[in-house]
Amino acid sequence: MPAAVEREDMSANRRPQRSGDRETGHAMRSVSLAGDTGPRGQSTEGGSYGPLRGNDCERIHEGVLTLLETVGFANAIPSCIEALTKAGAIHGDDGRIRFPRALVLDTIKRAARHFTLHGQDARHDMVMRGTRVHFGTAGIAVHLVDLEKREYRESKLQDIYDAARIVDGLDNIHFFQRPMVARDIADPLDMDFNTLYACVMGTSKHVGTSFTVRENVKPALEMLYAIAGGEANFRARPFVSNSNSFVVPPMKFAEDACGVLEACVEGGIPILLLSTGQSGTTAPAAMAGAIAQAVAEVLAGLVYVNALKPGHPAIFGAWPFMSDLRTNTMAGGSAEQAVVTAACAQMARFYDLPGGSAAGMTDSKLPDIQSGYEKGITNVMAGLSGLNLIYEAAGMHASLLGFCLESLIIDNDMLGECLRCARGIEVNDEALSIETIADVCLKGPGHYLDNEQTLKLTQTENSYPAFGDRSSPKEWNEKGRPDILARAIAEKKRVLAERFPRHVPKPVDDRLRARFGNLIHLPRASMGG
């Protein structure tokens, strides 16, 4: 490992030291104490799993430095060329920007880390540190899944707002990045502005969004500053990040996205540096090669961001998508996707950078058995790997083409179980239970049903699903044979009829509507009046 980037916790084989302090709880639901659901929704520490072994991370790192120094990037816009060459990058006669090894290593050393992604409500702040795991949504689905009709229809602006307010009440979904495209809005400025408006009005959790062109960032910033109570307040606690596909794989800058990146950095918005090459098409078919290319692309973006503003918050967003190599179609729910996402988490840990990647991208069209096992496998692997931000984790179907509101509700249960898996097992004198076992066997009733430890741990040791059914066949039959899909449909309807978040005060919204007029498409009536 080069000395310029070497750190105590950058070893490829590092595993987090598990403390006896277990205040990092997660979703709990008590079934024995009526009306008490216990602590829910907190992030937890992962990092116990990594598919890269031995010196794999170092080998990928060396390959990445070689790619950046010898291949470099095409299609840089003039302002990008200016910023990068001033920082030490080389603009070649062939038009490509190349990154000397020393520049990359120095950028990694100086880059922002351990920063916070804020919510409008401070309860939802997320600290980007170590192997702390957070699950959230994301995507550009163009369809909403109508579960009752088993049909797909075009997604609309109202659907984005509805998804946001459902997520606002789901404990195991920690952030909300817009998961759908508002297909009922044609103009790019109107779509970008209204997508963001629907997200920040629908939830007080951290929001991720994107912009089509640089010019669309300015009115969005004006809106965000107004909601925050001023520009200084937003810059101190930015509750929106920009999901930025600044690269067109392989190894080319995306011109419009680079303009957006520059405007967002200037405006104080954290950047998710997003590389989404697809294996066998825009990235190598070999998983190690897809990872190497993605890491190279993200590190180029990191140099770019720090050339614009040293220390600006940026997320290591290596998202290589896996293909079914028989058809070259995306295979987001595959085992290969689970392994590659976990490996990208390892690379983020190798550099001690806050990492974000994708899981939960089932290829199934509906919330069925295939959806369950694909989402469960990919999300739990990402959690075990210690990935800080797990995008696409809930609601997504058909390899990012469809989004289902009912799946948000079902997936929230699944993510609670994933968090419990990531948390692992606490081993200390009390947990080993030697005295408890002796008391029950030698002095007590011979069972642990009413033991003090059992009652105490009911609320802290286990995860309890809100919608998963754990009743006996007899109890299930007596309850009318409940079906999880029917229950999720009913819950969705209840939430959409009752939950209209008011974290943005009405006077602030009134001022926004007066300022932006017809640019705001979402009617007040559809937001509860």
C-alpha cells in the first residue's frame, strides 16, 4: 500500500472491532409487550464480510492507478480541463485527461471523510464513518407497479411524492433518493425542480436527486435555501445530495453532468460520484475488471471535486452493474451483483472513504418469491460488507425499470432483518449467560421462559417484522389466512390517506409557490390541502 494513502484502517483485511457498547440498535418489534414496538430504525455496524481476500484490494488499487495515469478520461469540458490541470492532471494531445499517481494519492489523503449527510430533521442525520450501514431508495424507474392490477404504468410526479411520504414513516429506510422519473413532466427544468420539490416536501430524511443540466441547479438551490431558512443554514446542514453520473463508462466524462457537478459543489450540495458501467457492455465482463474500472472512474471524480473545492463532501459511488452475459441484459438481483457490491464496499474501506453502492435491484416484476430472495441476498451482503449507503435497497423491480409502493412496506421488514444480520452477535460475560444457565439448571424451573434475561433481551436482541407472519398454521387460519401482499396494499392506502408530512411549514411553502408560480406542478390538494 502506498505510504501516501496508508492508514491504520485501510487494510483490505481489516475487520471492525466490536465494542461491548450496543447502543447502535436497529429495527425491533416486541410481540410480547402489547403496544410497545421497541427501538427501531437505527443504523448499525457491518464489515464482517468481504469477497476480496489477501492482497486483492492492493492489486485493484495498483491497476486503478495505472488506468488513471495511462488511459485517462475523454470528453472533458473546458472548465473541467482548467480545474484538473491546475490541480496537476495532464491534458494530452489526444484530448484525454490523465492523472499522475501522486495527484490521485494526495487527493485520497486529503478528501473529506467522516462527514454527515443531514436530514431536515436532525433525527435522520447519517454519519459517514467506518462500516456504519444505512439503507435507502434510488433509481430512475419509468414505471410504477400497480400491484392490485398486476400491471405497469408510467410513473408520475405524484408517485414520487407518495413514495417519499411512505418512506418518511419506515424506520429501516434511512434516506430517500428519488426512485422514479416523473413521466408526466416533459420539460427538463420542470422535471428536475418538481422531482426535488416532491422529495423534500414528502420526507424529512436526507434526499438524493439529480439534475439534467447546470442551469437547473440554480432554482433548486434557491428553493433549498428558502426551506433551510437561508443559504448559510443549508451549507451548514445540507439535507440534499446530488447523485451525479459524471462519467460515461468506459472512462469518458459526461459533459452535462460535469456542469451539474460544478454547480452543486459551488452551491454546497454533497456529491455522490456515480460510476455505473455494466459488465460485458460498458465495463469488463470480468468482475475484477468491472470493479477496477469503476474505482478508477470514481477516483477521477474525487480529484475533480477536490480540484474545485478541497474537502468538499463526496461519496465513493462505485456501482458496477452485472449483466446476464447470455443476453447482455442487466441482472441486478444476481449473486454476481451481490458480490461486486460488497467488493466495492471493501474498496471504499480500503481508502477510508464514505462508500455508496446499489443492492436490492430485483429482476422480478412483482413482489414475489424471486423478489424476496434477490433483494434479501443482495441487501444482506451489502450490509455485511459495511457499505455506508446502500441505494436501490427498497421498492425497486424489473432491474430498475419498475417501482412498487407496496414493496417499500414489505422491504422495510426485510431491511430490518438485514440490519440484524449486519449487527452480528455480542459476546461478553453477560451474554455468555453462564450464571443464567447455572441458575435455571440448578435452582430454577428448567426453562428460560420467565427468566429475567429473556424478558430483558426481548426488546434488544431480536428483530421483529411488522408485516412478516410468524404465527402457527392454526393461528394463521383463524386470522383469515392473511396474505402479505394484501396487507401491504391496505397499509399503503392507509398511509397515503393519512400521512401528509408538515416538516416544511405552510408559510414557507406559500412563499415558494408565490416565488416560483406555475413551475411547481404538485397541487396543494394532493398534499393534504
